[in-house]
Amino acid sequence: MHEMALDSFDHAILRALQADAALTNAELGVLVNLSASQCSRRRQALERAGVIEGYGARINGAALGFGLRAITRVNLRAHSESDDDAFAAFLRSHDQVISAHSVSGDADYVLEIYVRDLADFAAFIHRHLLPHPQVLQVRSEIVLQTTKAAAPVPLDMLQPRPR
């Protein structure tokens, strides 16, 4: 995918949608000073270009009983495309892994795991992750407090193209 050139209206639309993805095109138009139809066309173009990947609600997992979040670093035994593809498929098949990143540094993957409690975490690690044939080593840190949650894309760091 190539980088899309965005103007100040596109930036304003993205900023507004990052704050509230449930905005209608009419509400968005009022915020960014465009008509609802102009907002609709721009939003659709941003979606087609892959700039907007989707929409969703931020849910408080702790309020639903998910009381433990862990950051887990995983080292694999082998490094081939098929090994990486198989491990990525394994990660996608486990809902308790809410994010997974292939990284540089001392780990091959960094996972964010979200479960109800320590017993659920131990069960996932011991019954699923450690027995996986490609896993060599697992190191985890339990999140004690979140000081900054997943933040919006820092649009202000980009320069919009002139209108």
C-alpha cells in the first residue's frame, strides 16, 4: 500500500473519527466544515485507501471481569517463513492474545494477553503457548497499571497537503 496524500480536511476527519467513530457524516460535516456528502466521499476514499481500517468500540475489559493483562515475549526455535506463518496462525486462533507483534531485539514476538485471572493466564501459558512446537522461550510481565492506553495515530505529526 502506498502512502495517501491527505489535506487538512482529511486530517480533521481522521482526528474526529479517532475521537468518536460513531459520528454520522452530518455530525462530521459540522465538525470539519464540510457537507455530509463531502464527508461521506472523503470517508469512503480513506476506507478504500486503507487509511481507515475499521471501526469499533473501546470496551473496558476489567469491568467485564478480565482482571489480568500480561506482556509476553516469545522466542521461537526456528526462523522460516512457514514457521512464522504457523505461529502467527496459532496466535490468531487464541482470543486471549489481543495483540501480537513480530519484533526486533531479544524476542521474536511480543504478545499482549488479556485473561480473567492468574489461573487463566497460567493455563494459557502451560497448556497452549509453552507446548507449541515452535516456542523456545517465554518471558512475561504482568501489567500492574496502565499509564497510557492505545492512543490514536499522532496525526499532528504529519503535514497535510495544501487545500
